[in-house]
Amino acid sequence: MATIVPKTIPSKATPDEKHLFSVLKKLPKDCSVFYEPLINQRQPDFIVVSPRIGIMVIEAKGWSLDYIDTANHLTVQVKSKGRIEDRTNPAEQAKQYMFDTMNMLKNADKACVITNTTGSYRGNLKFPVGFAVAMSNLSRHEANNNKLSAVFQSQNYIFKDDIESLEKLTSGEIELFLKGKFTSKWKSPLMTDKQFKAITRLINPVIKIKPSSNATVNKPSKPDDQSANMPIGELLSSIKQPIEAASDGENHVEEYIPKDIYDTISQSFAQLLGNTKESRQNIAHHKQRVSYLKQQISVAELLISEQGALPQAMTQEDDANAIESTKKTVVKHDCQRIEAFATSMSQLVTDNKIDKALEAFDQMKLHAVTTRLRLEYIQELKQLLNEMEKQQVLESKVGHISRILNPNNAVDQPTKNMAIPA
């Protein structure tokens, strides 16, 4: 049986929600099913997380054929208390919940665990996210006979007879049925345990805090408070690390952090650490590019027999003078040589010396390639210097926070115990 949050469906749930709940809880035991989780201030009926098929948002409706008056892809007019009222098409509603869920997961701290960090899909989730609508009182036959299938498309809808069939299937067969409801058919890797826990904790965040009645932002806690004597590194680590809580809301790890301190800095500090890590990664990337471009420029210089033309300042990756030196080379040397070759080539063509003109053209191309490499070097070096300045600002902020949390241990070496992820 799947992990269900909450373990029993509330009494306020509608009959169609209770019916679907009884089916979804039969999913494999390594799946999690969430009833009405809070996503972007809204609550989809169900979210299913499976390490094999991904994430599925399901909206449950108990609408019968007699309840529906007219329908299109965006809205459905229903008969309610003798009146005709507009309702959002359930598929459109479920789709919006799906987008809310995707955005919440992609924009969360530590999202790099569940998103692609490189390539054309950078920033996108590593796993498919789909949506479906469960119509517990409308059969597929009724939908087809009344031409509702054009609006209630079978790809996204689970009809009454489908639900009745699912009640008789095994857990694996139910999961396979849900997989068929995904619009995207791309193959995703099996979720790791770390990825699965990250997703379930984001959908159902559970934080247990030990309140301290004596702790305030400006007044330290009493000596017997465990957080008062906690080393700064442990305190900051306890804030920045994901809280180890079971997806069903039980067996939480005690977090001995005064509530007022936690509420004040936890979110901003986690974001700060994320920015610091990203900045370090950018610095490493730009250093690699700078080194690569320097090598390419050296090769180009050898090809055009101009050894030593590379400015010496370019060997100092953190020296802003390298940028100005390279600019001077591009303006005063490279551009002049390219112009000279162009003039010579034009004259050679005029004199009908085509072979010589082609040789001049090849030489001009080599100089143009070198110029392009120099310009790319300038751009990469500028970005590297900007990232290094940004990193200094970020680390200064981290050190400032450490001094606020534990001034006695952080006066001389504010980041001594910091454990910022590399």
C-alpha cells in the first residue's frame, strides 16, 4: 500500500474523493499519495509521486451526465440549484494545478537535486509531471454517446468504469494505468531515494521546531538552551540542510533552533547559501573557459607565426589589466592586420593574382579567428571578475550572519565553522 498523507481521508471529503482515495492507496508501497496539499495557495485533490512514472496531479469530480448542461475546453456549464452556473473545465483546472506544482518544485531551494543543471533542458524537472481528472459518476459510454468525449478527452480523463476496473487491478497495474495518462511519453530515469524524498518534502513540508520562550533576536537564550552552546557551524548547518522528516509526517528530526531565529533567517540563509554555491560553480566554469581560450589563442598565434603577441597580463586570470591589454591588441594589432590583408587581397584580385589572393584570404581568416578568440577571452574574463566580486559580497553576508548568531565564536574568523557546499 502506498504512503498516504493524511493516512485517512477527512470526513469533509466528497464521495468521489473518497472513492478515488480508496483506489490510489493501493499503489505500490514506494509511492506517495497526497490529499489536498497546499501548492501556491491552492489545493489540488490528489498528487501522486511514483519513482517509476513521475508526478501525477489528479482532480476528482462527482459530476453526473444530468449535472452537465454544456461544455467546452475551458468551461463547463452545470445545473446547480435550479440555475446554470459556469465551472472551469476540470482538465483545465487540473492542468493549472500541475503547472503550480512544477513551478514550486523548480523554484525551490536545492532544486538542483530534481532538475537538469546542464544542457538545453537546464532548469526543467528530471521527471514527467502529468494531470488527470477522475469522473466517478460519468461513464465513458455516456461521454461518447453525448459527444462529451470531444471535450472530456480520454487521454486526461478517468471515467466511472475506469475507476471500477482499477478497483480490481494490482498495485503495479494501477500505476501502469496512470502512466498512460501522461501527455509526455519521454523516458525518465528511476528516481533515486534522495530525489523522491526531496519531492515529497516539498509537496508536504513538515518542520518540527523546539520553541524557546526566552530567546529573542537581540537577547541570547539561557545557557541551558541547547542552541545557546551549539557551535556556529552546527547551527548554520542545521538551518541550511533539508529537514529529515518522513513523508507521512512522522519521525521528525528534532531541530534545536529558537523559533524566532529560525523564522527570521532560515529562508533567506538557505537562498544565500544557494547563491554562494551557484557563484562558485560559475567561477569554476569561467576559469575553465578562460584557460581553454588562452590555449586556443596560443595555437592560433603559432599558426600565424606571431609568438609572443599574446599580452603577458593575460596569464593573470584575476587581473583586470588583462582585459585592457587584450583590447589594445585587438584594436591596434589584429584589426590593422585584418585590414591590411583585405587591402592586399583586393589589389591581388585586381592584378589577377588569384592564387596569391587566396593565400592572403587564408591568412586573414587566421587573424580573424584569433581576434574572435581574444574577444571571447575578454568576455569570459569580465564575467569571471564579476562573479568573483559577487562571491566576495555573498561570503561577506554569510560571515555577517554567523557573527549575529554566535558573536563570541565569530569575531576573529566569521566563517571559520561555515560549511558552504562547494
